[in-house]
Amino acid sequence: MSNKPTFNHSAFPILLLAPQLLITFVFFIWPAAQAVWQSMLLEDPFGLSTEFVGADNFMALIGDTSYYSSFFTTLFFSFSVAAIALLSALVLAVMADRVIKGATGYKTLLVWPYAVAPAVAGVLWLFMFNPTVGVLAHALEAIGVDWNPFIHSGDAMTMVIIASTWKQISYNFLFFLAGLQSIPRSLIEAAAIDGAGPGKRFLTIIFPLLSPTSFFLLVVNLVYAFFETFGVIHAMTQGGPGQSTTTLVYKVYADGFVGLDMGSSAAQSVVLMILVGALTVIQFKYVEKKVAY
């Protein structure tokens, strides 16, 4: 007897896939196609006149020094958020995986921040880092740190990195904890009997078995840092001071919805889409080779 599923009508599998395909088309393919088309147009802010300009919007980006500044800011911000969020979540997951009293409560508290909206997370951390009334700002001042994210670009970048990282740690924590709990305890106990210490057990057994989870989270965290941190930046710094925290996704918003330069904004979104796609392909081509499934 064969367990292979069979369909009496060829249209039935298509009907099962139709909802997902429709969502993908409406929310991904169609907007991407619209962005590509709009990137080749020169429009007035009210859409009353439109002129086809081809690649002029992309050529203008090549000579835009502020765009290069946003590009390098995005790289620094994104890799910092991904690295800190992954490392912090892994440490917390390893600690929470131990059998200790009240472990369930600790796990619940660590998961809660994921339910906070990015804009809300930005407002919370902005209040704590506010140089006038912020608790953390006063603590930094007490140890001699001249803290003012409204003036100092380094302080502003540090603040948005911390807020964005805090928002993502819970997501990473869930996956790392699930991965740790799926590792057979017999392997760890056997290594302990052979004399391997906690550090060696982690590096030679636990972390290699977590490599699929780590690779998945690396891709997700970079995408998160590139796209989903807009709310945090908008709530905390609006890209300032100057343009020190203006990432590529925030520049798309600033040029399109504030500056009303629709063509340039669309061109930037296309470049950002290509950049993230290329980065994902590179990760799957090179980083995935070190993943043991």
C-alpha cells in the first residue's frame, strides 16, 4: 500500500496554494513591481504629471554623498544589531535551559518584549535615555559620561542599537531555547563523563548542533535590522542628529514622504531590495556551508 497522496483533480493542489500565492502577489510581487516602475518615473508630489526618465533616478543616487553615508550607517547598524541580539539571546537561552527554581518565570519574562511594537520600544528607551529625565542617562552622568543623544551622533547610534537589539532578543531567545531543548541530553552527559568541561561541551557539541538555528536567525536578524527597525529610529531620533542614524529604509521614507521625491525614494527601495536579496544569497552560498543539518 502506497502512502503517497493523490489528487483526483489537478486543480485541487492549486486551490490549496491559492491563498498563499494571492498574499504573496498582493503584498510582495505587486508592490515590488510598482516600486521598479515608479523608480523610472519623475513625478510631482501630487501625481498630476509624470515623466519617464529611465535610469536617471538611479544615476542620481550614485552621485549622492548622503546616500553613501546612509549605506555605511545601515551596514554598521544592521550587523551590530544582529550580532548583539544573537549573542545576548544565546547566552540567555543557555542560562534559561538549566534546571533552576523559577525557570518558567524567567522564560516568560524574557519572551514578553517581543510583544512590544517597535515604535513603543523606541519611546520606552528614549524616555530612559533622555538626558533630562532618563534614569539611564542620569546613571551615565553619575559615572562621568557626557550623554546626550540629541547632540552626539555616537550616543544616538548607541541608543537605537540598544533599543532595536532589545526588541529582537526575545525572538532569538525562543528559537535558541527550542534548539537547546532538542539536543539529546545523553550526548552532553557522555561528554561530561569523558571529562569535557562546560565550555568545551558547548563549543564542540551544543553550538555545532545549534548551527541550523543560528544560521536561520542570522538571516532573519539581518532582514529585521534592514527593514523592521524603521519604527524604532522614527520614534527615537528621526534619523538625527544630522543624518547619523538615517538608515537606508529610513531614507526611503524621508525622501519619499517628507521630501516628496517619489522617483528617488522608489529607486532607493529597489536598491535596498536588491542589496538585501544579494546579502541573503551570499549567506546561503557561503555561511550555510558551515551549517551541519
